[in-house]
Amino acid sequence: MARGFGLIFAVSLLLMLLDLCRGSTIGICYGRNADDLPTPDKVAQLVQLHNIKYVRIYDSNVQVLKAFANTGVELMIGIANLDLLPFSQFQSNADSWLKNNILPYYPATKITYITVGAEVTESPSNVSALVVPAMKNVLTALRKVGLHKRIKVSTTHSLGVLSRSFPPSAGAFNSSHAFFLKPMLEFLAENQSPFMIDIYPYYAYRDSSTNVSLDYALFESSSEVIDPNTGLLYTNMFDAQIDALYFALMALNFRTIKIMVTETGWPSKGSPKESAATPDNAQTYNTNLIRHVINDTGTPAKPGEKLDVYIFSLFNENRKPGLASERNWGLFYPDQTSVYSLDFTGKGAAVLTTEANVTSSNGRTWCIASNKSSEMDLQNALDWACGPGNVDCTAIQPSQPCYEPDTTVSHASFAFNSYYQQNGATDVACSFGGTGFKVDKDPSYDNCLYLTAGSNKTVTSNTTAISSTSSSSTQNEVSTWVFSCLLVAFLPFLLSMSDKFDLSALLRFCHRNENVVPF
């Protein structure tokens, strides 16, 4: 009996420690409402190239699931609103869907979330009443195969689910959705699933630019907005909207439900009336968002609170209806070139581009791989450069002049530079998900000659580098310290129980997280 209690305690402790290991994360939404997108295989390579670890798709497309197999990328998959009726009516429908659409590809494809319906309160047809029954049936199907703890079930909402969002402390849910929200929130609390919200400060600014400043929407405000009820200070709209949701949840006594942002972003192009939809503004918003999230900043009401965020969207989608901005939320064009430069790690240098032409003052430059990058990230980037990137990698094959030294960083440097020179020697062409960087010293050696685009290379953009240091927040440092102390304190006990669970999995997990040093 005592040993059984000890095992339960040990497992609970492990779960707590694992949660401390992981900070806030940034993912990307992979919408496919377009007729000119690359194949899922190429998309999976692009995602890995840019070190994107979390991807949301809106269905359970077989080709996409296959493409992301064995990539380590965590997928959030979806059940469309049109399919809610059969999922809500019969348990057998959920069972069959799981058996045929998920289990054949899991766990090679790492599925971690299932969204049952999307923004149902915005749907023209009244499907809100179907969501919770469908969620319950999906969860039951997962429980039958033992996956209900590994794959979380939820549904996404627009900010329209709130009747009031300002001031944040007055945040309240729309009473017209009460019949649907109450059982849904009870489901989330009972199963420790997140409340998923789609947040767009862009729309708040576009539709009310006289009341909302552009800087406030872009995380660039030097002034503060004060919540008169709490005295909390807000410097950006994103935090204010998140806190409005926190306060709405607390008003209904749902204090343990975590929030996850399943969509946010900024369009790079719009109609003439959408003057704020520009590449510069899109880059500014997403760059500041990533830094804000990765540093575990939290919000004024929840400082240091972890928040997982998905940026919308991976590609521009040319079949989406509505204003021009609706088709221009992508970070990449269909040919996989960047709409603007963006560092997903939040730790490197972000480059803001404008349309002015300038001449590089550094003369010749080369692009090489960073020896601080992980072996996996370098290999993924190398594979992409030599594959979809169309780089001639013959020189780094055995017996060729650039094969030695036979290291991934050396081979990647050659491939990175070739791609960089062939694509205009721009900052974007040397990104490689943060694994590449520019140098002004020729990296050629012996008979291995690195390509060059020539001196005084004209760059068709005015580049302003914004440096950022990879610093963790105070809260993250405290979490790391607490984690280390707890692990050391309970290590003897955990080791004594190691025949019941895989302790090495914990250590491997934390080894992959650079913010946690167990010993």
C-alpha cells in the first residue's frame, strides 16, 4: 500500500517537474485554403528548416500526417464544424475516425491536441450545442486506446465569445453562449485541457484606429493603459485581451483552466483601406510577439504565466474570401520564400526590411552555419538546402574538395553559403531558422572554394538589425532553480522507484531544454 502511494507520488512529482522543464512555446498554423501550395512533404521540410516545433492544421489530412512523421514536430489537428453532427450523435463515429485517421500514424506523427470545431459561436449555422457532446465522444475514443492523457481535446474560440474585454478586469463571457460555455468549461477543467482562443489585435486597430494606437497593437507602445479597477498597467493589446479572458474565467470560478492562443498574427498586405497591413507591421508584431512569449513574460494579471501561441499563418492562402488582407497572413509565399524575415527562436537578430534600395557597406559577405546550433537543426537545414533549396551539394560529397572536415557544421556552411549567394545574398537567405549567420571573412580553405556574389553587392532592401539577447525572465530562472532543487532532493526516491517508470525519459527531456540544468 505504502509503495503504491509512493509510486503515485513519484509520478505526480515527475509530471510537475516536466511541466517546469517546458516554458512557453511558439507554433505556426498551416492552413491550406489555396491552390498553389507546396506538397506536405516540402512543407514539413520547410517547418524543420526554420526550427518550428509546433504546427496546427485544421483537419486530419492523411498526406499531412504522413509528411510530419518522425520529424519531432508536435501537431494540433482539427475536426471541422461540418463534422460535428456525426461526432456528437454516435460514439462509434468518433471511434472509427480515431481508428482510421489517427492511430495508423501515431506516434510516428506526434499528435498532441485535437480541436473539436473552430470558432463555433461565429458559425452561421447554430452548431454550438454539438461541440461538448462531440468533445466527450472524442475523449472517450482516446480513453479506450489509452491516449486520453497524451492527446488533449478542446475547441477554439474567437474573442467574440466575450461580451466585454475592456478594461481587462471587466472581461465577461457573452451570456447568449452560456448554454454552451458552462458545460464546455467544466469539460476543460475536468480534463485539464486549455481554453483555446484566436486573438487578433490587428482587427481591433483596423476597426477602431481612433481608440487604439498602432504602437499599442504592435507591442511598440511607450505609454501605458491603466485598468481603473485593478491598477494594472498594459503596454500592448495582446496582454489586455488575454487578461480579459482570464478575468472572464475567474468570474465564473474557473481559475485553473490554462489559456492557449491558437491563432494570432498580422497581415502583410491589404486593401487600400487596410493601410496597417504591411510587411513591416507584420514583421514587427510577430517579432515582438515571439520575444514576449518565449521570455515567459506573462501578462500583468498573470506575470510569468506560461502561454503557448500559434502564429497565423504559414502561407498566404489565395482562395480565402473577403478583403485582401484575408489572403495575406502568411510568413511564406507558396514558393517557400519568406514574405519577411522572422526568427522563431526569439533569440537571434530580427531584420526589418523596407523598400528602399541601399548598397551593402560591408562589401563581400558569406553565410555559414552556427556551431552553437544543434546537430538535428543543422542537418534539417542542410537537407533542405540540398533538396528544395536547389543547392548543388556535390562538393561536400565523399572525395570532393569540401567533404573534409566531415562534420555537419562544415557541410552546412558550404550549402548555406551557396543558397545565400544564389538568392541575392539577402539577410532572409541566410536565416535557416536561426542556424545561419553572415561573416565578412572568406571561409574558403584549401581547394574548397565558397561562392561569392562579388563585392559591393546591391541589396534591394534597407535592413535595420534589431539585436536581441537570449535572456530568460526572472520567473523562468526561478522555475529552473526550483526544478533543480526538487530533482536533487527527490532523486534517491525516484531512483528507488525507477523500476516502475522510465526516469531516463525525464533526463532526456530536460537535456533537450536549454533552460533546465538538472545537475
